[in-house]
Amino acid sequence: MADDFDAGALVAAARQHDESAAREMVRRLYPLVARLVRSHRPRRAAEEDLCQMIFIKIFQNLNQFSGKVPLEHWVSRIAINTCINQIQSEKVRPEFRHADLSEEELAVVHNLAATPEELGPDRSFAARDLVERLLAALKPAERLVIDLLYLRQHSIAEIQALTGWGASLVKVRAFRARQKLKRQLAQFSAEGLQ
């Protein structure tokens, strides 16, 4: 949003059921919400449906916005929590076996020490797909912390602001998620040697 004064004025007007202010809030916040949904959406949920659900929650809870934090942070927290809740409700935690991997993904597992430059385009695509599969096997909160900390390279403080978790919880979830990913990769490698 342009500045905090505009956000405060829009929120105040939207609280008074001003439809044009509500439309303007959606227009300004939609890119942020859509970006968060794309990065945290459960596989089975339609992006547009999830965005709509988030905006419904935003407007239902608008009276809880205190203005102590930027509107974007408050909206981000609602968006991320909605995505996590949706993932949990779908129970998207499949387990993968060595046999479930494609030939390209198997090659990536066998060449884990290779740099991106050493991998061909087909192997790079397979590596991204493998990472997605591994992340999908994590609990929603673990997947979120790995995505924010390592893929998006947010700091612990930024993750705290987005999720409302304490620093120790962020670190513990990241540690547990890394351990699960290591175990899954070790299992793939061990199965491949048999």
C-alpha cells in the first residue's frame, strides 16, 4: 500500500461498510495475497478460491486490526494461517518411496553433490520437482518454515512477524523439518543401492 495513512483511512472506511473502500483494499492487497497463496497453497486448493476465502476472513476480522503493525503484515498472517489450515484439513502428507521417483529425479538423488551448473536443464527441473515432493511430505508448519527460511531467505525475525511464532519455535520447526528431509533423502539413496 502507498503509506500507513492510506491504509488506516481505508480500514476505517471499510469498517463503516464503505464498499468503494473495501474494493480499494482488495485491489491494493490482492497482489500480496495472491503471491502468498501461490507459495503456500495446498495442491488441491484453487488459488482464486483460497484468495477469496482469505479476503472474507480479512473483512470479517477487520475490527481486530489495531494499526500497531502494517496492514500488509496483518493480512500476511491471515493469508499464511488460512493456507496452513487448508493444508491441514486436506491432510496433504504423502510418503514417497524410491519407486515413486521418476528416472530424472533418481538421477538427481544419485548426484546430490552436483552443482546447478553441472545438472542439465532436464535434471534441474527434476530437482525442483523432487524438492516439491519432499516438501509436500512435511507438516504444513514445517513446510512453511523451510520455504520462508531457506527458499525465500527470510530472517528469523521476519518469519516471526509473518507467523506470530517465537524465535525458538521457528528454529525448532526448521530443525525438525531439515531432519525429516535428510531422512527421506537417505531413504531414497539407500533404496537405490539395494
